[in-house]
Amino acid sequence: MKKILIVSFICVLVDQIIKNVVLYNLDMGESISVINNFFALTFLENSGAAFSILTKNTILLILVGVVALNLIYFWLIKGKNIKKFETIIYGMLIGGIVGNMIDRIMHGYVIDYLDFNFINFPVFNFADILIVVSIFIIIIQMIKGDKNETHSK
């Protein structure tokens, strides 16, 4: 568990440093083109969850985050022999959840800034990437695990 918390701490630290750079250097709604017609840094306040669902339900979203952290611990981590790869993935997931929870608690919204404007996709942040990538990998591992168990029987 200690190694998972170290990975989580590093992820939260990176996430919060980037968000604070955005918060203190860009005005709300301001956009800086990094790669013309492809990628920009755009500061947006997201008071909801992914795709702005549950907008202005900050308390509920904080509670969902707390419940998710508990489920991750009790379902995926507690009492398990965690491999190095899983340590990184679980650390990323926890770090992403905590990074966005810090924003909700401190600001009442999540700081979003990654804007891939060549596609019509919502602006997001580093913590969102951590959450999505780690969940995707966990699901793949679970499917692979189920297939491996089926073949070994």
C-alpha cells in the first residue's frame, strides 16, 4: 500500500502543479494555442464531472470520490498481493481521483486546460487522463484475468 500511496502522491503533485500554473497564468476562458488548429491550453472551470454532467453538485461529486476511493481500496487493494504494474495503475487512479477532489474542495470546481481543438471534445486535465487510462487498463486486466482463468480450468 505504501508504494501505491507514493505513486498517488507523485500524480497528485504533478496534477496540482500544472493546475496552479494554469490558474495563476490564464484567465477563465483564456486559450493559448500551442499547436495551431490542433492543441491549446484553455482554462475552464468544470463544476461537474466528465462532460460536465452533474454540474454544480460539488458535495455529491466529493462524496462519489470518497466512495470510489473506498471501493478501490476494499475491492482492488486490501489483502491482495499487488504486482508492481498494479501498484502504478492503482496509484494513478487514486492520484487522479484525489487531484480532482482537491480542486472541488478548494475551488468548488475542477480546473480543466487540455484542449484538443482539432476534434469536438471537452477540455480536460491530467487527473482525468490518469483516471481514464488506469480504469481502461484495469478493465483489460480483469477481462484478461477472466480469460486466463477460463483457459486454465
